Amino acid sequence: MTEELAPVTPLFGASPAGRPRSVGAHAGPDASAGAAAGETATSTELPESVAPGAERPEARCRAVSGSPRLVSIPGGQGETQAFTAVVPAGMDAESRERLVSEAQETLVRALARSDRSTEEARRLLRDWRGEDPKGAQAPEDGTDEAAEYEESLRLDDDEIEQVIDRCTELGYLDDLRLAELVVHKSRDKKRSGIQGVERALRDRHISAEAMQEVLAEVDRDDELERAKELAVERARRVKGVEPDAAIRRIAGFLSRRGYSSGVAFTAAREAVNGSSRPSSRPSSGSTGVFFGATPVE
């Protein structure tokens, strides 16, 4: 028993009855003569002679994407299926250049708002999605064609590095400059310890080379003195608390600021027990913040 095939809508200009379509309107005298003799050109076979200045259809197709994909669409009448050629946008060289240029402009605008490390910029570009350079309508979501279309509007790794290199060359990206800003903010404004500075640099994904260079310039000799200053200030906020509990609270605060546990507990004990004050703060009578009974003179 022979199964009947559902009719389909032909592609690339073939007639509904399956007959080849004449291209005499676009061909020269030789093609017209061939058509008159019963020789017709199909959509996949082009005549040797093409009107002067006319672009060959297969060349135009290659310029757009290479090879179109056929996607079936329900026809709505019985088993009839219609087929259409879907070509992902932005795949030709000119469109890719426009996409890269658009991505670079997006990154420059982002850098104008706030500094970013090279890796932060790279991650931004990986998540970035451009607009269709040809204004084509996106395929229906959830299909393989939609996923490929979406991917075609993103930069590949080589294009990302091209944008990164260009922005670095122009001075928009500079990990060392950003690392110096991070150290200044962490060390001078937040008064963080060395570990806190290192954590801030890692959080910004600063390159290892830039981190090593800026950390080499950080003065580590005053780490304990800086911790003592913070501990004394913090001790004023835990007055009335049992001394051991106060020490733990202050030490925990200093640890969160990036001081090592040894430095944090030493500074906290001195602040609570009043055994000493930071050398940068002159003594004026009492020797610290005391908890519980008044110390014996």
C-alpha cells in the first residue's frame, strides 16, 4: 500500500506543480533561447549568462549566512506543511564587525560609570547580547532555531578579547590603576587589615600581577597599631558587657575588617583590659576603656 505524501510549499521559486521556474526575465539572450527550446533553469542551477550588474542569488545567500536551515511550520489544512528558510542574523563579516563595535561602545559606557577590572569587563561581554544587525525577527522561543539565533547575537571568545585589547590600548581598562583605588578605599577609608585588602582585590577579580604589585607597597608594620585604634573605638560600643564577651565581639569585628586572628585578639584584649593604648593616640589620664570595677590606681 502506497502512502500519500502531503503537499508542500516549494522553496526558492519552484512552481507549485513541481515544474522548474523560468529565469528568462533575468537572463541574457542565451538563456532565453534555451528556455524557448524547452531548456529551463532550476533554483539550484543558474544560467551561465546573468544580466549585467545583477547579483547571483547563490552569492547573496552565502553573503548572508552560508547555508539556510529549513523549518517546518504547520499549514493549518489537514497534513499540509509549509517550509521556510531561516537564516540566523549577524553571521556575515560586516554584521559581526557591527556587533563587535556595538559591544565595545556598551563596555566604554559602563566603564565611564565605574571602573572595572579586565575580568569584570570580560564577564560583562560574555553576558552581553546585541541587537540583530539586519533587524530580522527572532524565531519562536524554545526552539533550536531560537537558541542558535540568540547565540549568533553574542560575541565569541576571540571577539571578546578583541574588545578587551582595544579598551586596554585606549586606557579604559587598567587593572593596576583599579587595584590602587581598591587598596586606598580598603586601607584608608574602611581601615581594613591586610587580609581585608586582599579580599577586596580578589572580589574585584584583579589580575594576580596587579595584586602582587600593589600589595608589595602596603605598609604591614603598623598592622597592630591600626587594629588597636579600631578596637578602642569599638570598645566604647560594648560598655557594660562582660569583659570576655566584649573581647570576643571586638575581635570578631576586627577579623571581619581583615585583621588576622592573632592581631585581632591582641588588640581587643588591650582595648578591654586597658593595658595599653595605640601609640598614635596620646594618653590623658586613664589608660583605656575599662569594664566592671574601676582599676586601682
